[in-house]
Amino acid sequence: MTGYMRVAQAVISREFLRFIHQRERFLAALVRPLVWLLVFAAGFRAALGLSIMPPYETYITYETYVVPGLCAMVLLFNGMQSSLSLVYDRETGSMRILLTSPFPRWWLLMTRLFGATIISVIQVYAFLAIAAMFGIDMPPLGYVAVLPGLVLGGMMLGSLGLVLSSVIRQLENFAGVMNFVIFPMFFLSSALYPLWKMAESSPLLKEICALNPFTHAVELIRFLLYLKMDWLALAVVVGSTVVLSALAVWAYDPSRGLMFRKV
Amino acid sequence: MEFGLTVRDLSFRYGRKLALDSVSFDVPRGSFTALLGPNGAGKSTLVALLTRLLVSREGSIVVAGHDLARAPRRSLAALGVVFQQPTLDLDLTVRQNLFYFAALHGLSRRDASVRIDRSLDRLGMRERAGEKVRALNGGHRRRMELARALLHEPSVLMLDEPTVGLDAAARRAITGHVHDLADQGVSVLWTTHLTDEVEDSDQLLVLHKGRIVASGQTGEVRGGQDLQDWFLARTEEAA
């Protein structure tokens, strides 16, 4: 095994160990989408009539509609939480240990990102399993097909978190991330309502939703769950991941000095 | 290679504020070099630059013969660091922490395992390897961080105020241990603001307001004066 793989393995297994030690975090990550699914969606079922639209071939319940959006929500929250923990790592110093490894910084950051993504994906599957127990299930093969979409979506949102972590100075600013990143991204997307529904009330908002990369992550997951492919969504998610992770590596470049600069 | 660490004309600015002003010094091979400076002298900035957490365009840093800017991988591989902030994962065990670090330096599991056992034996902490770091006291944590910094057998060891928050016994133990390491050939740079950690045979650098204001062998430099008095006079005079 080369040194690169050893580094990757160590960083990823550290993420696992931390995950195992933080059961509350896991529970919170699970309870959040379940509340949306079992309370919010049930309440909204009557209010929102859905027509037949791709990838669905029959009428579906609102609960079925929101499942992909809630999968993406798990990825979104975890991506941001992971950025929060990076800020924490920086304050406690374990980020220093990671970054003084002789291996290239982009490799260190990308393995960290990948490790965090795997943890998120596990949580998505736990959510899907519970949803299935409540009778909200997908085609069996869809659970397999969605895996690459979840990994890609997780990488995209995780790299957004990395970029944010390079500009957030202190832990307290997480409330700001909630207000200015998580909520707008989530509500201005196709997670809770299809875009044509949004267009009925505001064409402008619909355009904003269509530009939101999070919408495309949701749609990619939605189509893959039904064994179909949304090529536009795939292109946007891959493109955003590349741009955001390049930006993160740039922001963490020591000669830019964004990282360990005193305020 | 005569010097473990060579710094030439190193300057660094935070925005318009000059934190380091054309700093030059050497850490002779196998020496214990104490970098003494009051709070705010620029020690932390210097440490960040030496570990490549920050990069400056002015000046050069050579670690064990490798230029940090041109060959960062080889320079960092030759450098062991103990940071001022605690950098252990409190929820992981002693052994897990050490394995994580060894892998970050590309060591194989088997190789790391041998080295970890050896260093735990040296610290008399073998039986605590399975305990979470959270259960260790401050002195033990620091010794562990020192052991960790040595796992990849660096030829240069840098410690940034490593005794902060330790009691007198732990302080003496770690200071003594690092002096032994220097005797064994490791080039040590030890930053501190406490004069009682510096021995007469150590090399001394005094950093004040981002400049090196004195350097040489401690015994000669202080010239019969008490080191504490000499240091205070020196840093007040330059102020």
C-alpha cells in the first residue's frame, strides 16, 4: 500500500471512529428528516396535489415525493456539520496535525471530504430503511443505483462546507450558516415541491430554484432511486463538486494564508 | 549538514502589521536551542511558518538541508512538531491517536505498530495504550504528543511552549527528556517565555517585537547576570 492510500485510510477511519463516538449526532441526523417525513409531509399531503411527472410513472403520495429531498437534506446538514467540525478542529489544533503531514494538502483535504461523505451516506441509508418501514419504499434496485448519486451529492455539499470552513472564523458563526446557507439552499430547491408548482406562484423563484445546485443533487437522487438518469442534474452536480473542491483547496493553500491568520 | 534548521531574512505581515521582521537564525545540529520571547513577540507566527501552516514570500527556511518552499514534503518529513494547543483526539485511545499520526506520515501499520510500542515503553505508558486520551492527565498527554512527534524519527524537533499548563514535576520531566533527545543528535527548537526552562549550555535566541534581539550560548550571553533579569532588561530596552 502506498503512503497516499495509508493517509486516506487513516483519515477515513478517523471519521468513522468519531462518528461511532458521537451517537447523538447520528440520532439528530436521523430524527430531522424523519420529522419532516412523518409530520410535515403527512400534514402537507392534503394541501399539495401532485401530477404525474418524471421519473414517476403513477400518481405518488407527497411522502414519496419528499424522500429524495430529505436524503439530500441529510447530506446538506452533514456537509455543513463537517465544516463546523473543521472549524472546531482548527481551534483545537488537530487540523494542524493533519496539515503538517508531508503529503499534499489537496490529498489531505479530499480524503477528509470523502470520509465525511461516506458517513453521510450511511445515515441516508438508515433514513431510507426507516422510511421503508413506514411503507414509503422505492424500487429495490433503486437503493443500489442511488449510491453514486449520494456520494456525488455528499462530495458537492461537503466541499461547499470546506469552502465555508475556510472563511468562518469561529464556531458561533454556525447560526449564520444555518440562516444564510442551509435554509435558502433547502427551501429554494425541488426538495419540498416540484419546480412547476413553484412556477405557479413565482416564476422568478422557480428560476432561482433551477439554478440552485442543491436542486440538481435532489433530482439526481430522485431519478436514480427510480433507476433513471437526469443528465443535466449529473452535469451540474459534477461541475459544482469540481469547482467547489478546487476553491476549497485554493482557500487552504498556505500561501493564501486564509487559514491560520489571526483575526 | 551542519544545521538542523536555518532561517534567513524571514518576514511576515498580517495585512499591514509586520509580525516578523527579517528574522535569521540557525539551530545547530544536535543542539537544544531555546527561542525566548515575551507574549506577542511573534513566536506563534514563526512556528506557523516553520510548519508551513503559513507561507511567506520573504525569506527562506531550510529544514535538515531541504528548502521548505521548494521541497515541502521532504522538509515536513524531517520535522517533528509539538504544538502549543493540544492536538490529540480526546475520544480516541492513545494507540489510535498514534496510529493516525503514523499513517499521516505514510508509515505502514506494521512499522507503526513496532514504533508505537517502543515509544510507549519508553514513556512507561504501554498499559494505558487502550485508554482514551480524555482519561490522561495533562502531563501524560504532553508526553504522548512528544512521543507522537518522534514516531517518524525526525531529525529536527520543534516545540511551541510545550510546558503551558503543566505542573512543576511534569515540566521538569519534559524539559529533561527533550534535552536528552538533543544529546542524542536531534536538533531541537524550543519556544518559551519562561527563563527557568533554559540551561546555560543551551543555544539561546531572543525574539522581541518580531526581531531577533540576541543570540548565542546562554551562559555567555547572559554574562553572569540572572537570565530572568537579563531577559527582562533586554526586552524592555528594545521596547
